[in-house]
Amino acid sequence: MPGSADRGYGAPEGETDAERRRRRARFLRDLAEARALRDRVQPRRVKTARLRHAMRMRTFRW
């Protein structure tokens, strides 16, 4: 189909920019909610990840 190469993978035919932004915002909200749920369910893993990230940031050379 000509002209459809610039659309994102899996984007519906005839989707407007506003619809795409709404769909993307919903996806990002769901992703943040899933991450928050995972953080509540696995607090030990989150704590070690936070400590690991802090150590990486301390040892990083600018």
C-alpha cells in the first residue's frame, strides 16, 4: 500500500495523530501502573535495583 510505510507497526488504517497520541498515552499509563504494581509486589527486587542504580551513578565518570 503506498503511503503506509510511514505509519507505525500495527497502527490502524486512517488513524489520526490525535488518536495515536491518545492510544500512546493510554499505553504509557498502563505501563506505569504495571510497573507500580510490580514494585509493590516485589519490594526486595526494587530495593536492590535502586541500590544498584545508585552505585552505577556514583561510579559514572562525566
